[in-house]
Amino acid sequence: MEHESKSDWERDLIKEVALAAITEQTRARRWGIFFKGLLFIYLFAIFGVTIYPKMGEHHAGSKSKDHTAIIDLIGPIAEDKPANAESIIEGLRDAVEDKHTKGIILHANSPGGSPVQSAYVYDEIRRIKKEHPTLPIFTVVSDMCASGCYYIASASDKIFVNQASLVGSIGVLMDGFGFVDVMQKLGIERRLLTAGSHKAMLDPFTPRKENDTTYMQNLLNQVHQQFITAVKNGRGERLKETPDLFSGLVWSGEEGVKIGLVDDFATQRDVSKNIIGAENEVNFTPREQLFDRLAGRLGASFGQSLSSFLQATSLR
């Protein structure tokens, strides 16, 4: 019995030593991977800093000679989207301040968006035209320039389209859903407390109130009228007003020329070369620096990896 007890003790000791050695090897391997990752990030950062001037450049074309400035107006117009007022206005101001800019083209391909963001850009274009009356500002539409996009475009000197482009949609939209009948069928009770008789206006889980609907409709009508006034001020006598002009309908580029929503057919290249007279194009649309974007992603990945590593090394 004493011999067997001693043998078991030796076996347990050997097992513990072996497990400790394996644990230490695992820990050393993880730390090795960790420090190798740090070294890689460090070397990559040095490489990025070395070529940063080239990576950070967002202007296409040569700025050292006369050029046409291009500002992209692409995608939904909203404060948290690439097509936001701050970005577009920054591009416009940079283009105006450049002494080699002979004209500005808004490259438009957007379904619209925020009326507030659109109004900001519209007002900025009108301000630039007032302060720099000899600097032409044109809009060139590719696929679509609707709603808020057209709001902005109407401030430019001329709007050029393709015959198949879609333009217009001069209207204002507010949508939502109602779940009252569904809740009743499922036996769900809505418990809502408010301070203020209109705080829960248009709540989708309670029956619609006629006075709330009327109030919101008047609000939409006000914004719509602001849109209409802006378009009339921008387009002037070129508009051939019809009952449907401000109804929210969209038109093809071909029909848009006929009713005065747009001016003519032309591509961006045609406008810069033959109308502005500066074939060289420089894109002034502000873009996130490539190195900043990569660094941000690397930082997030590194943080996640570090967190996972620390959790792995502590959960034993």
C-alpha cells in the first residue's frame, strides 16, 4: 500500500509538472503572437506615414493649371451620409478659393434626402454666385437628381442631363406604420404615459387623431412651399408651370428639358471642356484620408484582438 501511494504521488506530480509546462508554453506562444502583431502594426504605420501625402490626396487632376472643379453629390443627402451639407459646402469653398478654378460642376446622382441639408447647400451656392458672379456653377445629372438633390441643383446656373435621367420629385414625404389593429387581434395593450397633449403625436401603436394628422400635414405643406419657392427663385422664367410640376412627380431628362426643369443634354466632360473651357478636372469633394481610415480599422481590430488575448490568458 505504501508503494502504491508513493507511485500515485509521483504520477500526480509528473502530471502537474507536465500541465504547468504546457500552460507556460501556451502563454509564451500567445505573448509571442501578441508582440509580433505589435511589430507588424508598427512597421505598417511607418510605411503608411512614409506614403501618407500620396494616400491623403483627394484631388484628381492637376491643380497647377486652369481646371474645372468637380463636387460629388452622390447618394442620399443626410447629415450622417457622405452627401451631407458640411462636406459639400467645404468642397465648394475650397474650389472657389482655388485661383485656377474656372468653373464648378456638381456631379449629381441622388434620390434626395434631408430638406435641411439640401437648403444649407442651396443657400451656399446662392451666396457664392452673389459673391463670384463670373464663376459658373453647373449641375450635371447622371442617373437621378430628385427631391433634395433637385432642390440643390436648382440653385446652379444650369442643369445638364441625359435623356434618360430622372429629375424632379418636388415634394415632401413623411411615412410610417400603424399597428393598432394587429395589437387588438393579439390582445396587446399599449401603456403610454406622456406630459404634453401632443407628445405622442402619430404614435404607431395608438389610433390616429385627426387634429394631429392635420397639424403634420400643415407642417409638410410649409416645407413643400419652401421647396417650391427655392426652385422658382433658382429656375426663374425657364419653368413652364403645369398642375403637376410641384406634385412630386419625376420626369425623364427629355421631358425635363421641355418643361424647364433642366436646361440641356450634356455629359460632365462636355460641360467642362466645351462650356466652362477647362478640360482639366479636379475633384474637390472632401474624402476621408485613406491612412486615417486604415488606421481606424487597424486600431479597432487591434483593440478587439488585445481584448480577446487578455480574456484568453486570464480565463484558465
